[in-house]
Amino acid sequence: MLQSELKFRRDKIRVYMAQQGIDAALITCNVNLLYTAGCIYSGYLYLPLHSPAHLFVKRPHNMQGEFVHSIRKPEQIPELLKETGLPVPQKLMLEGDELPYTEYNRLAVLFPEATVVNGTPLIRQARSVKTALEIEMFRRAAAAHARAYEQIPSVYRPGMTDREFSIEIERLMRLEGCLGIFRVFGQSMEIFMGSVLSGDNAAVPSPYDFALGGEGLDPSLPGGINGKLLQEGQSVMVDIGGNFNGYMCDMTRVFSIGKLPEEAYAAHQVCLEIQDKVTSLARPGAVCEDLYQAAIDLVSQAGFADKFMGISQQARFIGRGIGLQINEAPVLAPRIKQELEPGMVFALEPKIVLPKIGAVGIENSFAVTKEGVEKLTHCPEEIISLG
């Protein structure tokens, strides 16, 4: 990755560090190393406020560079910093919301004279506004995502279970270059690539903070497919995460086994209208909770409020930021006063669940521009019949 791009990203973090009087950051979590160093390695990135970043690497052993140091353990870092002439920080930032308790304390005692603060919110704030290169990475991911989705009808066979269908879709994604890994912020959020929800399985609540749940194949992973046959008159919602280059592009499309009841097409059209309404309002300065309320007003007028974003357990958001993780800022939800900024990227996912039929709706990824939003995921949005 271009060194100028990485320096720009690190400087974004430094701006927030300076505002809070933080002298240095010690970064070690994979997603933040990918953001600040351009790759994942076992080790640490030391980010001083006014000096170049230093990489302390345990593995792999082939990393080289002017500011790259090979180490066996983090306790070597203070002495190596001293040798380079860097001062001991008075206020140090660690990834407090992401590090295990033991690891956090181990790193904190490396600098006994420093005040140690939680830097996770600061780093996530910096990451929430993407650079031009990051948005281009999203565009490339979205194009690959769409190529895979456009082939979905070709892999359907009558008599399939949702698991068999999901496997074929996952294969399409992998053939287009999907990396498979689904990065999520938070210790209690797990999923395998995404979900394929058919019929009433779409209404099964999940312990995870997803728009829709699913029973899952086993209680050890309670979400997504449940192994049931795909049946005539039911919808099949495909929501597979598009990680093709580290950036989590997100897109949902709906298919049907034969023809659905007219209510399903009406509800789907409402979701498309919500997408149009929200994106017409989304621009720099737009407040997240106002965008959410616009969706609620429209779905209420259409008579589907009790089925919006679930039935017995309804998700209280219609979209959220995406990036190196699938759940970043901003969040389009009630009481979220954050305003959109140019460079933010979010997934908008209005969905309605109908008993006996399944889920309908749409999800696309959008980048906030100076004038409005740019749709990144381009693929047919109508309900497509699978024969």
C-alpha cells in the first residue's frame, strides 16, 4: 500500500490524539494494524504524536524497513524506543475496547509513568471517514460482489435445502475473490460469511445485533441457515458479506421459489421506497436519527411497521457504517445525533418479514459525497424467481 496513504491515515488518528493530549498510541489489534500499517502481523505499531510510526514485529520474520524492529515480546519495546531517541510518553493510548484484560494490563505497565487511556473510540472515529483510496477499494469489492450475485439463479436446483443453496452461493463468492473472513467489532458478534434466510427462518430471533436472525444449524452458532428445504411460495433472502480486499461491502437481494403472494411484492416495494427516501435525504450534515425516522414514517404509513426489521424481535436500526469491519460508525438509529460526513460509507438495509413467506427488502452500500450519496452495489433489486 502507498506509504503516503498510510501516513494520511495515521495523521487522521494523530489529529484526535492531539485534541486529547495523547503523546503516543500502541496498536496491536488486527483491524487497526491493517488500517495503520497496511497489513496484518503479530506485533505492535507505536504511533508517536510528532514522529514516524515504528513497527515492532514478532511474526512474520521477513518484514523489513527503516522503522521496523524484530522483537520476541512487548517488554523489549521501551528499550528500543529509547535507542531511537523517542521520549517516554506521558499519556499513552491503548485499544481498551478490543484488547483482553491481561494483554491491556501487560502493555500498560511497559510505561509505568504514563497515564493510559482507551483509544478504541478515537481510532474508530478516524476510520469512520474513508480516504479516496478506501472508497475505491469499496467500488472494486462491490463490483465483484455484484458479479457473484448475478450468477445466483444459475446455481439453484429444485429440492435444495437452504444449506445446499448457501454453499453454492458461497462458492460463487469465493470464485470472485471473496476472502471469506467476516470482521465484526465486538466480542459477541459471530457469523459465517453471511446468511441465507428462507421462509419463517427469517423471523427466528438471534442473540446477535443483526437486522434479521435465523435459527442456525447448531446452537453453537445461532444464526442463518437451518437446513430446511426451500419451498414453493417462500422468499430466500441472500445477505453474504463481500470482503474481497479487506473492506466489508454489504448487499442483500431477495429471490423466490416460484411466485410469492402479492403482499410480498408490495412489502418489497415499500423497502425500495424507503431506500429511495433515505438516500434522497442522506448528505453531509444529515442526522442519523432523522434518516431512521424517515424510514419508520414511510413503513408505518404503508402498514408494515409491525413486521419491519423482524417480527417478535425487531432491530432498531436501518443501516450502519461499514469498512474494515461490518459494523462501524455511523449508525442510522434512534437517538444517534451523529451527522453524515463526506467519505463515510454505510449499508442501508430496510427489510420486512412476512409470516409463512419470509423476508423481503433490500440492502446496498453507499458512500457519502459532498452532494449526497453514491451507490456502490449495483445489481438487480427486484425479487427474482428461481423457477
